[in-house]
Amino acid sequence: MSVIKSKRSESQMEFLATARKLQAFTIHKCVNTVPKRYTFYIGTHLADSATAIYEWVKRGNSIYPLNSHEVQMRRDCFLKAYAELQSLVSQIELAHEIIQFDPNVLGEWSSLINTELKMVKAVLKADRERYKNIDTENN
């Protein structure tokens, strides 16, 4: 059954798709915008960081906790993704100082990052509520 477009809301799994878009966008910009002489100093770090973000949210999402240890493992993955997002912002700022990206590129990049930051925070908050009684249920 389909939902009227105006009544649709954001999927809870949208953080995976956004992380993947961020990864693809970053790699594309590194390949097409970063001059070759800066590839190993800037481009590689940006692409690695965006890839790490996707990998951490994918890992975190693959954990279905049954005990408090697994809850912590899942939380750690999302916290690492969040920290990597913050790091990516700093790396983009440095790259912009050196390369001077187009303002539209920076706008789209920051929009993807901000969206992903909000979604990862929302996952952490939802998990906190969802798994707060996991040890009491298993004992």
C-alpha cells in the first residue's frame, strides 16, 4: 500500500543511504576536483574518511543486540561514525582553504554531513530507549 507523498516521513534506515551518498559524493569530488598534486595529501584522506563513515554505520546496523555487550558494540560503531563525520568536516575545511571548492559543492557536502549527523544522533537516541531494559529481560 502506498503512502501519499505529502504524508511520507523519513525512513529509520535512511542513515545508511545518506552515508552511501556521502561516500559516493566525496569520492567523486576527490577524483574530479582535487588536483593530482594533492591527491595523497587531501583526496585520499577525504575519501577514506567518507568510506569509514559508511562502514561504521553499516557495521552498527548489522548488530542485533541480545545482551548489554552487543548493545555497547552497536553504540560504539555509531559513535565512531559520528566522530568520523566530525573529522570529515575538519578535513573538508582544510581542503577548502587549499583548493577553494565551489560554494555549491560545499553546500551539498555540508548538507549531506549535517543530515547524516542528525540521523546518527537519532539512532543513538532511539537505541538508548529501545535497549534500556535488555539485561533485565534476559535474566
